[in-house]
Amino acid sequence: MFGIAPARRPATSAHCEQPSARPRVAVCAGRDCLASKATSSEAPDRTVNGADASFKGRRAALGTLALAGAAAVLPSSVVVPAASASNVNDKDFLTTDSGLKILEVRKGKGDTPQKGDRVSVHWAGFTAGYQGKRIDNTSVRDEPFEWTIGDGTVIKAFEEAVQRMQAGGLVRIEVPGEKADLTYPVDKSQRFDGFNHYRYGPQPHDFDGQRALDFVYDNPTLQPFNRTLVFDISLLAVRKQR
């Protein structure tokens, strides 16, 4: 299913840039997704298809990746429903000054994290630029990921996205592989600070997830855009700095 060769950029003219071609791959299915069902009272205003979602143009279709979440006052098992992918395209994503692409699926109603605040999230990640391999999904084992905003322990894309959210919110972010300052270091000496331990989180929980992530950074035959990652992030709680 995932046996797809790395995509190559099409030729560009002197007058305009053509969108890069990427393989059409399935990114998520079943337990790999954060979630796909909820009661109608929990449904967000905008959702992403959990069956056949695809992105066109520069993303090339990424396939299915349902988002989930829980408000800070609700159990982490609360989930959101799948919906039509026809409503999701490039214009739905906000591109920040840094180059990070953010799609707000559900707006939270709680606090917005500030520097020094402790945050708790569920996240699911995939190697969207190459073969759509699963990196991790913390909601499957109900182990939220936590860190303190500004402590330098997570990749910049993750921290930037969460600082734009409110507790209870859900977003999907695309981290372009070309934006090296937003993602994991390509240099192993910078990516790891100990045996099998990442210097910057979030780190995959199991060997398969870490192997999938490391492959796109360590394989010299891949291009920078093959390192593009997609994360779904549910901001569960914000503990304000005292």
C-alpha cells in the first residue's frame, strides 16, 4: 500500500513556479487516526474526511487523516466526526510568516498558551512527503504529550501551532520539509542528544514510528520536500504559569 517511490519536482519555467508532484498515498486508517466519531453535540464547525480526504496542488492528496480532540474540561477520549473532504483545500490552510501551514478544524474555548505555560496535547503524525508512514498517535494509548512553552524541547512548528490555539482546539498542520528551521534536524548529532533520544519532541513512542521518521531525514536519495510532515494536534489543557 505504501510502496511508492519518492516524488520528484516537475520542471519549472522562468516565468512561473509549477507545484511539486507528490505521490497519492493513504496517510491514516483505523487506529492510526486520532478519531473519527462523536456525538452531534461535539461536532466542530469544520471537519476533515476520515475516509477519502485528499489535498491537491502542492500537497498532492495526502489521503485520510481524521482529527480528534477533547476540550480541556472533557476526557481525552472525546472525539470528533469525519466529514466531507470536498471542503478542504489549500485556501483553508493559513500559511504563517514562518511557512507553517495550519488548518483550524475546531476552535477551542479555553486559554491560549503563553511562554512559561505547561500544555498537554494529543497528536498524530505522518510522513506526508514520502509514503505516508505513521509516526505516532498518542490518543491510541491515551498518553498525552506535555511540555512547557518556550523551554526549547519541541520542534518550532509544534510550538508555533499550539501557541495559536485555545484549549479544546483541534488543528492540522503541514510542516514543509524545505523549512528546516521548523522541523527536526537532518544532522543526527543535532537530532539526538543521547542514545535513541530526540533532542526535540515530539518523539515517536515505538520503533516503527521512529524508523519511519528517521528514514526521511537520513535517506540521502530523498529531496527536502520528501521530509514534509503532517500533524494533527488536539490541545487538551493549558496550565498557566504562576
